[in-house]
Amino acid sequence: MDGMLMQKLVPHYVKKPWARTDLPPIFAAAGAGRQIGEVRFESADGADMPLLVKYIFTSDRLSIQVHPDNAQAVDKGLLRGKDEIWYSSIASSARRWALA
């Protein structure tokens, strides 16, 4: 991990139309009574980060977005594309995943 720096990320609470008010205990105090759809973790100094880390809170159905890879993003004038991984940590027993 030469050249990689470790830094503490700060949470940024984001209101979304599909958000919830009943957040898990680790986020409950900061989001108390607010309709929070996601908590993004960002660099404390506002620097661009190569990795997006966020928790999503919803009880509604959401679509999965497809993002450009690096070559497609650069072609469109963006800095880089997005590689993604999804991990579902908490869900009701009625959860369904549908891929088309």
C-alpha cells in the first residue's frame, strides 16, 4: 500500500424522496427525525475520492443504476467511471432482488 494514505471520512446525510426516518442506531442520533435516504462518507477536506462509500435507507423499491466505465467516462469529459459493488446488510424478509 505504498503511496496510499489513510484518512477519516465524515458522514454526509442526504434527504431523498424514498428516505426513511427510522435509521439504524449508529446513524439514529445524527438523523433523528429527519428523512434520510443515504449517508455518504466523504473526505474531511472535500478532496475528490476514488471510492464512494454510502449506506442507503429505503422501504421503497429502487432501480439499480448503470454507470460508465473509465473509458466511457473519459470520453464524456468526466474524471473516471464507477466500479460498483452492492452489499445488503439489513433487509426485511420481504426483500426481493430482480435483475434484467
